[in-house]
Amino acid sequence: MTRLSEFLDMGGYAHFIWPSYAVVAVVMLGLLIISQRELRTAQRDLDALDAPEEAQ
Amino acid sequence: MFHRFANPTRFLRFAAVVQPWIAGLTVLLISAGLYFGLFDSPADYQQGATVRIMYVHVPSAWMALFCYTSLAIACGVALIWKHPLADLAAKATAPIGAGFTFLALVTGSLWGKPMWGAWWVWDARLTSMLVLLFLYLGYMALNNAFDDPARGAKSSSILALVGFVNVPIIKFSVNWWNTLHQPASVVKMGGPSIHASMLTPLLLMGVGFTTYYLWVMLIRIRYEVTNNKIRALQRRQAATGESQI
């Protein structure tokens, strides 16, 4: 086995270790991205409400 | 168009200044933690490589309790002193804490299967953590259950405070009951009993998850403040609209 595949194999526990890291990455990155997107849309809505005269 | 910001503008300016630094620190800490955890630390003499799950499982569990404690404190401050920002901080914290509790349960289950031979057992530590997840979900549901946000905030704050009794139960469950889950190895009497090679990545990830929490909480508070401004403007425009007719 090459060094890489030996590393990825994680002593035969790959099926438990990599999914653990994957689910942590998905939830943490997902929450961060969703929160930033929500903030951006809210700020855009606020700007639209603020300056309807110039917008028209 | 003159609009009065009812929100603490000073807080928004502080958040905007601090946030990039917290973001950078988070990326740095978690990358270092992942490097040491996955590449530069030994496997366990008994558990083999599965010990590497500890570097995401334990920080998630720490954060689940840390976020709930912050949530309860924020709710207490909001109820006692009617501080508007405390309510927003609590509302911002809940989804992050729920996420960490979910992660602690899932990574724990992925570690339990190879080591204990079971995805789930009704063990005191695991069961009380599951209750914590339901408390988070209950808080969020109750918070949005009312049209009037103030009533939602008040009733969910009471739930959060009542539910706080679960935090010490989780912490000491491994000592009070005969649990399959192992007792504490870091935050305990006499200090950590883990070798430095494993403690380093664990603490790096722990601090990294904490700065991540501050980062996302700042974003969510700014979102809540912006939302309040939108609602205030809509109410004012509706009021001025009626008076002109």
C-alpha cells in the first residue's frame, strides 16, 4: 500500500473516521454559509426599504 | 428617508471590526488542529486510529455545553434587565449550539460503533446529550411560535433557563452513574491526564471551535439586528401610509 492509501485507511477504521470529519465539515461550513447568506439578503432588503425613491 | 436605528449601532461597528480577525483566527486554529490531529499525533495503543475522532467529537461536545451555558446566561440577562441585545445573542446562539450537539452525538456514534460495538446505547451521558438537543430545538421552536417576537423571546428564555439543569447532569453523568462513556480526561480534578501529543490538537480544535462560534454568532446577531430594522421600517411605512390616505 502506498503511503497515501495507508494513511487514508486509518488502520482499517476509515469508514468511521472520515465520515466523522465529513459531517463536522458539512454542518459547520453549512451553518456559516447559510448565516452569511441570510445576513446579505437581509441587508439588501433593508437597503431596498431605505431608498425606494432613488430605486424607482 | 430618515430612519431611526433602534438597534445598538455601536455594537454593529464593533462586530464589523472584530469579525475578520475572529474569522482568520478560526481558520488558523482549526487548520493547525487538523494537521496535528490527523498527521502529527500517535494512534492510541488500544483504540488505534479511531482516537482521531476525539479531535472533533470532544470539541463539539464542549461547545454544545458552552453554547447552552451562553444561551442560558443571555436569556437570564434578557429576562432580568430587558437587554435587547441579550435576546438577539441567545437567538443567534441556539442554532450553533444545536449544530454542535448534533455533531457530538453523530461523531460519538461513529466512534462507538467500532469501539463499543453499538451505534447507540441508553447511557447516562448519551441520553442527557440527546435531551440537550431537544432543549435547543424546543428553544428555537418556541422562539418562533408567536407572532409577537417579544412573547416568543420571553417564553423560550424561560425554557432555556429551566433546561440549564441538564448541563451539570451531562458534565457529571460519567461520575454519578456507571456509564459506558469514559469519564473526563481534561477538565477534571488534578488536571488533564492526556499526553501532550494528543492534548495539543485537542485544545487547538477546542479553541478553534470557540472562535468559530463567536464568528457565526456575530454574523447571526447582525442578521437579527438588520431584521429588526426592516420590521421597524415596515411598521413605520405602514403607519405613514395610513395617515396619508
